[in-house]
Amino acid sequence: MYIYETAALAASFFWALSGFLAAGPSRHLGAFAFTRLRMTQVFIMLALVVLIQRTWITLIDDFWIICLSGLVGIFLGDTALFAAMRRIGPRRTAVMFAANGPMGALLGYWFLGETLDFMTLLGCGLVVAGVIIAIIYGREDTNTHELEKTYGSLGLAVLMGLIAAFCQALGAILAKPALLAGADPIATSALRVGVSVICLYFLLLFPAGVFKAQNSTTVSIFWKTAISGFLAMGVGMTLVLFALTGGKVGVVTVLSSISPILVLPILWMTTRQRPTIGAWIAALLVVIGSALIFT
């Protein structure tokens, strides 16, 4: 009955795990090189599935709008996301990215005419509040673990995170009409990622060093990037696109933005530092908010 909302929640889990795996490689390679490698790997995975299923045909009528969705949501969005992540780590980046929930709700209202009843709005508000609390109070101030350190400008990292959130929300808005018209979610993901790959390789024509890898790609970096990409784009993004075929953009984007809550136990196991009471309060808010959305 709630298959679309469940798909959005599942996407959050895979994005949380992916973000944890991506933090190291993104700092090692740089935002553009990491995104380029990851998107290339993901495109190959998705393209093979689509070729086997022969679902490219479902994209013909909405080819260009899906390309635009990929340009905005993946090329711009993911590059900005990992530019933020390499500076402030996966946990604090997640709160910036969680802003795509309310952004998606507003865009859905403005451009698609979607309406949200009071209980759903309250649930979305609680989820967003829980996400923010989880990020702000998810760790002790004295934590100095590698995954929690800040590199470079904090203000720039926050800006990049907010840009990523907006691009993700706008990309979802652009893709939804095509999905409603019958475009296959996996084929749609493949096309969006393919557009991103073309743009990322095009940037190599420019001499700026920021577009090139900051360090060489090791075997460990290669496989961590591949697994991260598969979980986030191959599984997570496809689940979100599926959720958009029957769920409201605002609800889907909010439910798919609770990965900061899910990151906490992963970081606990990794850093051996127990989350604060604020983190548990945040988790409770997310559970209550999700229940309100489902009912």
C-alpha cells in the first residue's frame, strides 16, 4: 500500500551507506575526478541492465527533458555534493543535502500543483527537524575522527551542500512527468547518468587543475568508488525514480533525505564514539514524522 514511500526510505539507507564509502575516495581524488569515475562505473552498470531489458524505447518521447534532469540533478548536484563532502565529511554534508525535502515540496507545489494535507506537512516538518538535529548534535564537539574533520572553507562547503540539495530537488521535478508518462526508472537513471558522464569528461578539455584527479586511483579507491556508486545511483536513485512514479515529490524527497539518521550507527561502529542524546531525539522525530506521512 505504501510501496512508493517504502522505496524512498530504502533509498535513504543506500545513500547513507554510499556516503560513508565515498568520503575517503572523494577526498583522495577530488570532487570532479571522483564524480567522473563513479558516474562512469554507474553508467556501465545501468546500461547493461537496460540493454538486457530493452527499455530504452520508453525514453524516446521525453528524451531531452530527462537529459536536462540528468544535467541538473546529477552533473551539477552530485559534483556539488562531493565538493561539500570532501570538506566536511558525510555527516554534516547530509544535513545540507536534506534540504532537498522542503525544496522538493515547494517545487512540487509551484510546478506540478501538488498539495499536501496538514498531517503530511507536519510529518515532513518533523522529519526535516530530526535530520537537522541529528547533524548538529550527532557527535561530541571534541570528536576529531577523520570523517568529522573540516577541510577548507566551511562556508563554501555549506553553499555546495545547499546547491546539491536544490539540484536534486529540481532534477526530480524535471524527471517526474516523464516517469508518469511511462519512462522506465532504470533506463531513466541510465540516461541521466550518461549525460553527467559526458559533461564530466568534457571538462577535461579545460586546463584548470580542479577538473583533474588530485591523486592517482588505487585499487582500493577504485572498488570503494564502484560500490558507492552502485549503492547510491544503481540502487538508491532508481528507487527514488520509482517512488516518483506514484508518490508526491515533496513526500518522496523528504523520506529519501533521512540518511543522516542512518549514518549515525555506521559512524558509531567506525569511530567507536557513541552518538549524543540529541541524535536519539532526532531519530525519534524521524520515526514519528515518517509514521504521520504514511497515515
